[in-house]
Amino acid sequence: MGRVLGSLLLVAAAGAFTAGAAPGPAATEPAPLGRIVPAPASVTPGGTPYRITRSTAIRVDGSGAAHRVAEYLADLLRPSTGYRLPVTTHGAAGIRLVLSHGPFGAEGYRLDSGRDGVTITAAEPAGLFHGVQTLRQLLPAAVEKDTVQPGPWLVAGGTVTDRPRYAYRGAMLDVSRHFFTVAQVERYIDQLALYKINELHLHLSDDQGWRLAVDSWPRLAGYGGSTQVGGGKGGYYTKAEYREIVRYAASRYLEVVPEIDMPGHTNAALASYAGLNCDGTAPPLYTGTEVGFSSLCVDKEVTYDFVDDVIRELAALTPGRYLHIGGDEAHSTSHADYVAFMDRVQPIVAKYGKTVIGWHQLTGAHPAQGALAQYWGLDDTGADEKAQVVNAARNGTGLILSPADRVYLDMKYTEDTPLGQDWAGLVEVRRSYDWDPGTYLAGAPASAVRGVEAPLWTETIVTDADIDSMAIPRLPGVAELGWSPAATHSWDAYKVRLAAQAPRWDALGIPYYRSPQVPWPAA
Ligand code: ACM
């Protein structure tokens, strides 16, 4: 009965809209509650939409951090609405952010929308922030523009109750193969935040460039950071710049996970200090794209002085819990040396108060207590290699899943994709979304899977538009795998929600790949 009446009302409303024939882009129906990415855990539509108007205020009951989330929301909404949207701590307000004890967890929230307002309730400021991203996506895409738009600014009525499936939802940017400025990294952070990603892994060193100033070894950045793939001028972050990235990421509720890749992928360091080489001779800087040719000298004590200094300085700059030590493709290090190196280096990370993350080759050594291994194999990686990772997981090593033929954002979508690589295969949008992190590595305990991460390697990636067109639209799918309950997983439903993001990317000036797999609105 209620449903029939509801449909009749909807038909009547649509008819009135058509008959009224008001020209212009303004939609008088709000987007359906729940048409967002990542899919919320629970959506109960119903009731009257809320309309943001000139007289709307944003009230926040809570700490300084909650207040900053309210200011962030106001900053998002002011340019396109043209409204004042004062942030208040008392009195009536159309939008309310409330910190409250409740079953929300560290990042969950509830959003209640109706005639009188929208209230986002969470136990922690992070939950308020994620709820704000939901509110943002429920508003028309024009809300993303930086000039005043006509509205109306309607939010569908009902309740969204939401919390993440996994605590670790990451994206990696390789700033070594090509250097990216602080502004470029911050632009990417804003895209990650829109999809509730909470870990930013920065690949800070590789054969082609060392990208962070280290006071005790100044030639690492000054010389080792002076070029990049193709021979351009490269660059590095001063400590102040790195702190600024950390600060900006934290303001979007992302934790920075810095990576110093060792013992391979170290040509930039070896070129900067002859003494780090077993033969005492520094190789030239490297601007090509081969892998596996460099190694720190495992037998030299100076290697561990170097690692200690770098990790000490990096840990002091990094408030996050993790320090990624790489460990992939150490093809120029013997297995015995690799194991010996990791046995020496992991305790250094612990000494400076951080938890080790390594690429999954670390499971071939002795992963430290509490370490996480990042799996970057393929669907058809050999059984022995997978068994080694699964065994480590059974013994307590946590897993971050980054299967390269699913979530490497630098893989080409099709043979015709102008950028990217194809060594792991072609990865269309459906392929990147349509797998389950919970069952991907058969035999790994479900509790070992801490989440997912989408790496973007940058051998072929130079500009903001390059980043955007490879990340979007695959990144939102990986974000959804990390956030949404397995029960919501459906390509047919997802592709419709994904298509609805396109006008938002257009409004934000984000170029994206118009995959033929997705029912995009007409451009
Ligand atoms: C990797 O792609 N070498 C981790």
C-alpha cells in the first residue's frame, strides 16, 4: 500500500516536472539515497528531501577536529551554492555534525536526512568526515564547481548507516619514477578522500630517484633526486614539504605510509654514496625503466648505519604507524643476503616505533611480529609463491591486497590505452572491481586481510591528467572493495553508481577513461 502510494506520488511529481517544462540543468529530484561510491552498508530511503538554502547553517557539537570537519564541509559547499553557511556551535541549523557514543566504530557514521535537516552522527571525527563525503555525493554534481550554480541543493530523505569492511584502504603514488609536487600529491589526496580511502602510500625511493631530504645523508636527495625516468630534472621533498603532505593528508583523514624500497630498487642511493656499494664505486644515475639490477651491500656495516639514519629521520617526520621497506624484485641480492638484510632492518623499524610493511617477498624471509605483507601477484601467480604468503598469514602476518592484474592503476585498460604498462595484463574497469578481497588468497584467514591498496607506478605518468585518466574510474572500485560489505558487491549495481560519478569528475576537472563497460550519461 505504502509502496504503491509512493510510486504514484513519484510518477505525479515527475509528470509535474515535465509539464512545468522549466528549462535549464537544475534537477528537482534529489539523487536516490545510496547512489554513491563506495556503497554504504545500509540505506533506508524515505521521507521528504532536505534542501540546503541561503539560511542553512552548519552546527557542530564536538571537539576541535569535528569543528574542522564542519569548516571543510562549508568550504566544499560555499563556492557553488553561493551561500554563507556559517559554522556554529549552538542554535538551530539545517546541517548538524554530532559526535556521540554509538556503534559506529573508528570510521563509521549515520546520516539522517529529512525536511528539517541532515544530521551526521559518528563516534570519531573520521566518521564525520566520511559522512561528509556521503553528503557531498548525494548533492548534485554541480556542487563541485567553483562558481555559483543554480541548485536546488536537495538531499534525498532517509537514513544511511555505514562503516568500512576493512581498516586499511590505500592508494600508492610512485613519486620516484617521476617526481610529483606537493600540490600534485594534495590534488590526488582530495580524490582519494572522496572515496573514503584512508592510507596514502608514497613510494619515496627507487632506482630513478630519491625523493626525501635526509639530513645525515644529504646527497640522497641533492644528487639522487636530481633526475627521473626519461632524464628530466626530478626533485625531492624538503622535510617541511613532506610534513605539509602529512598534514594535508591528515586533514582528509589519510595516514601517510612512506616507503624506502630496499635492498633492491636502490640505484639512486648507490649513485649518491660510493661507500654503499660492495665495490666502493658509485654507479651513474639511472633514467631507464628496467628493474632488479641494484642492491645495497648486505655485508657492509655502513649499509645498516645508512638504513638506521634514514629510518630514524623518516620515522621522526611521520606520525603514522607504518614504515614500508619495499623488498620487491631484489634480483641482484642472493636469497641468503635478502633474509639476512631483512633480519637486520626490521628491528630498526621497530626501534623507531613503527610497524613494518613490505611487498609480499618479505614472506620469503622472516616477517617481524605484526608486520604486514603487500601482495602484488597475479591471479595466476604460482601456487608455491601464494602458499608462502598464505602460510605467513596463518602465522600472523597481516595482508594488504594489491593484485597487479586487478588494481595496479598503471596497467593499460585496453591495447589502445596511450599510457601505462601491460606486463600484468590489460585491466578494464570491471576486472579491477569484480573480485573479493575476502576470498582472493585461498587459505588465508579472513582476519589476516587488513584491506586493499591501489598502486600507481609512474614510469609513463607525468601530469595530473595522466594520474586522473589511469586512476579514474578504477580507483573508486578499489575503494569500494575496501569499504563496502561483501553483500553489496554487484557489478551491475556498481556500474550504475559509478556512471553517476561522471558529472562530478567533469565538475572537478578530472579527465577519466570512458570505459565502454560503464553506462555513462551522455557527455
Ligand atoms: C612491484 O610492483 N614491484 C611491487
